[in-house]
Amino acid sequence: MDSGIGLLAAATAVRRLRPDAELVLSSDPGSMPWGPRTPEDVTARALAVAEAAAAHRPDALIVACNTASVRALPALRARLEPGVPVIGTVPAIKPAAAGGGPVAIWATPATTGSPYQRGLIREFADGVSVTEVPCPGLADAVEHADQSGIDAAIAAAAARTPDDVRAVVLGCTHYELVAERIRAAVQRPGAAPLVLHGSAGAVAAQALRRIGEHPAPEAPAHGSLTVLLGGREGTLTETALTYEEGRLLQAMSPAR
């Protein structure tokens, strides 16, 4: 689940680990973005999106949204667990800091500087140089496949990123869909290759662990794909299909 198409990266990661997985993608793009909304509003919307998915009786629910994980994870777990394990998305600050830094964390303005993110920095990046980089408008531009908007938002965030940064944490699931464009904007000529840290792979692996399953990338690709938009069944949107992840999901998953 996510507000919009930020869930594509995690869904693709699950599909690569388990081509036989039956995926339900639940979002409410009409209410996106969630970042500027109050915590109470985010929680209410996240619960609605999650309950739409839960009606399909999933083995687990991946909250493929940093904002919902920050604001609504306790409420989601209280509503759905223990019947449905709920896996949140945490910015990959720990593995990024393990490289020694300097590290930049690209995130929405609401997440940047939040007690949640600052707590993760204190816990996992003590002694490492960390720069928090707000990225206003980037998630919204990605959601709408607004190419000029994406370029402008990335360029503005890259200008706020120190030249010596060696790793960038993608602190919003939407950003993973334009990871290579972010890399191209931040990579400095002559510098060591920039390392990007997303969350999709780790979240997908954690979901399998929680339900006692193991990766089986060679399994027959007989999974299915159900798309819920505002609680109603639909199809992957045209904007979703502008991204490689969306096209891969459509190709690998016969719709039902």
C-alpha cells in the first residue's frame, strides 16, 4: 500500500523474489501527496487504503510509504495484526552510514528534520556526517510522471547536497522510481561512484520472512496482480507504466 505509485518498487522487489506471488497493490492517488497532511489525516487515509487491501485476505501488508510508516504504522498494526503482519518502510540510514559517509538523506519536507528521522540518524549514524535534504515537489512530480517537474526537483535537491557525499538515502518510496536520474544529478566528476540506498529490497525480504516464506526467483511466474485505486479494482495507470517497475509488473503478472 501507498498513497500512489511509490509502491511499485517494493512490489517489483517482491515479484523478483517470488514470481509466483499474488500481489494486491492498494493506493489512493486522488489523495496524494500525504506528506503535507496532518498525522490524523494520514492515519485515516492509510487505514482506508490498508483495509481495502485487507479485504483481499493477504498474507502480509507492506506499507510501501515512508510517510504512512512514520505517521500511521501503530494504528495499522493495531487494526490488522496479528491476522495480517504489517511491514513498514524505514529509510536505509543504517546501511548507508555503515559505509562511513558522508551521507545525504533525500526525503519529503515533512519527513526531513522530523523526530522520527532524527532518531534514526542518532541510532544508526552517530559519528557520521549526515545532511538532510528536503525534496519539495519531487514525489508529486514522480506520481504524475511530470518529467520537467522531476528534473527541476532533482536539480534543486542536488544543489543542496554537499559535493563530498558518497551515499544518498532515498527516504521516499517514490524516489526509487527515478533513482538513476538522482544518481546522475549528484555524481561528481572524478569522484568515487555514488551509492544509492533504497528500501524496496529489504522490505520485500522482510515481508517474506514474516510469513515464513523464502526467496524463490526461479519459481514459475504464475502469480497475479490486483490493482486497487481508492478501494476499487482498476489497472496500472498510464503514469505507472512510464516507469520500468510498472512495465515489469505488468509483463510478469497476468491481471485478474
